[in-house]
Amino acid sequence: MRRYLAFLLFLAAVSGSAASLPSLFYKAKEQFRMANYAESLKTLDVLQAEAEKPGNEAARSQLAPGLAFYRGACLAALGRGDEARESFETFLAYQPNPKLDPSLYPKKVIAAIDDARKSVQKSAKSPAGSGASEPSSGTPAEIGTFAASYRAFKYEGPSSDGADENWADGPARYLLTSEQRADYERLSTLAERSEYITEFWKAHDPTPETPENEFREEFEKRVAFADLHLGQEETRGSLTDRGMLFVLMGPPTWVGRRPIATGEDTADPEGMTRYSALDTTQAVKSTTSPGQAAAIRGAMTGPANTAPESDSNWREIWHYRRELLPKAVSYQQVDFEFLTKRGYGKNVLQRDEISLTTIEAAKSAGRSGILVQKASK
């Protein structure tokens, strides 16, 4: 019951700036239930437009899973399978294992979400360059096209030689030994530091007989890409946990993200929902009005209530298959997990033994002049 009251408080909180959002969502659901799929789609379009208005950020994140689900369901029921699959792939990123009651949804809807699930699973097993769709801010890691985006990334080279007092504190720190860092910091003039940097990169040149330094070019391209796509607030992208991994390891085989849902660490399937069956029953019993009872049940059940606070609590996994791992690592696949939780941090690398061992192997290879994954030419 307390969670139901919290839901009512949430609706009240957004009522000043987004008074029509809950009613629009209920309307779309009711239209879908009455098989008015085209009208439901129109209502969802209006709802989407309202949710995108400034000030509706909290409501937008709460509505996102339900919007994706009912848009996909309407499209599937109308025979627009390809569009439905795309919407359902977005929904599956919020709730990877939904269970739909066949008595409540048309066969086309059941078939479309099964098709989307197979597509996501196939993407997860595909080679580098592909991945599952993600319903987020549009960076390569979040839309599942990390490797493809990196291949298309145009890098024009550094704007300077990087000879400044902060060079050792930048991405180069992933390659520097403690002795090298100390040597650099002892240098007092810009000319001395510039010379040191030049010699450092020469020592990492795999083909010193050619004008190009493929190692440095690839390393700095990764840095530039990470700075562009993986920045967090005031921290440049290449210095975040995700940026460090990208610079050292290159683009992963596949990236997946999903919200951390309430109770997901329990075996109870209702732990993935915002309200339990008991909560819903108690809330419905609190009113004698059939109309209010139906509204309460609609608000507390269905796919829209399965991923609370997805905007502030999520888990992102970077999967690296055998061919993308350092040679010193014997695993067939290594998964790096980045956790975002309110009060904990954003995209914080979970430093388990396998992850740390793999990162150290990548650093060791880099210090020897070898980047994991071939440098682009």
C-alpha cells in the first residue's frame, strides 16, 4: 500500500507541469484494450510529445518502458511488424524477460515481442560491430553500435604534441610505469617535457622505419572518441572508467544496458515490478468505485511498472570476446560491468578479479607497444 501511495505522490508531483501525462497514458491503454490500435498510437504520439517538454524529465523516465511497450503492441496489432520489433527491442532493454498473458494480447503482439527477443539475443552473440538497441541518450555505447561508430569516426590528429604539465595525468597514464611518471614530473621546462613525449612515442612505434606511428595514432584516436562520447559531467571521457577501458581495449564486442529494478536480486519474479499482487489488491479494495478501481489497477500493473528509476539506476555490461582480449588473458569472454546508482556514482567499473587481471594485461601490452585490437590505418 505504501508503494501505491508513493505512486500517487509521484503523479501529484508531476501534475503541475505534466497534468495530462497519466490520463493520456491510461487513455492509450484503454484504447488498446478496446482494440482501437490506430487511435491508441495517436494518443501515444501526443503523450510522447508532452513527455519531451522541459520539466517533465521525471515523468518521461517513468513512462519510457510503457510507451515503448504499447507502441510496439499497437504496431504489431496493425501488422507493422518491423516497426513493432524496433519498439519492443527498446522495451526489452528495460525488462529483458517479460511474461505476457496470451489472453490479454493479440497473437501478433505475442509473436512480435518474441521476434524482438530473438533479435536481441542474436545481436548479443554477433561479432564486433553489432549490438542490441538501447533506449537512452544516443551515445554509441547506449545504442549498441559502438564498434561501427568507432570505425566511422574521423580523427584528424592531435591539435598539439601534448607537451604540458598535465600530460602524465591524462590518458597517457594508462601506459606510463611509475618510474616513467616520476621521470616526467622531474622535468622542469616545456622543451624537456616535449622531448620526453617525443621519445616516449618513438619507443612505442611498431614500425620506426615509416613516417607513421600506428600505435600513437590509434591510441589518440581512441582518446578522442572517448572524450567525445564517454564524458561524464566535468570529467573528460577518456578519464572515466568506461573511457579507460575503451582506450586500453578498443570497442567491445557488444554493449548492453538495463535498469536495476526493485528486488532483482531475489528469486521472486514480482521483485522486478514496482508493485506486488498484494499491493494491487489492497489498493483496489480501498475504493468502492468501479471506475477508480479500474484506474488504480491500470496504474499499478502492466509493463509500465517494471523498471523504477531507470534514469538513475542501471547496469551496463561491456562484453569482449576472445579475439578482442589481450593474448595474456585465457578467458573466452570477459564482461566488464559499470554500475550507476543514486548515491553511488555513474558508470563505476566493478573491479572484480577477472576484470582487473584483464585491464592489467592490456596495460602491460600497451607499455610494450602493443594495443589490444589492431590499430586502424
